[in-house]
Amino acid sequence: FMAGTEKGDTKARAAIWSDGAKFKAASEKFQAEAAKLAQVARAGDMAALKAQFNATAGTCKACHDDFREK
């Protein structure tokens, strides 16, 4: 989300550009949870997979809640 990309057809909220640190932190949290999800998936434990999927999906929702227009 570089300067100038806020123009045009976007569903992103202005906060992506004005609060880059918060957006970066949310992105890093998602990446960490997604890495855990991949690791849990390889183990084959469906209960653990479901729990980690929910944790990963929660990071998606949190970011969309803060940074995506409805």
C-alpha cells in the first residue's frame, strides 16, 4: 500500500495509509498464524487444525474490520 495507491477503485480504508504500523502488525500476525496453520495441517490432527484455522481466520477478520470498507 504505497503512496498513491489510495486513488481509484479500492475497498481499503484510509487507515491503511495513515496507520501503516498497525496494518503491518496485523499482516505479521496473520503470517504467523498462517505458518502455524500449515504446521498443524501437516500433523493431521483435525481438532487442532480446526482450532488453528479459527485463529488464522480471526486475524483475517480483524484486519478486514479495521482496514476494509464494507
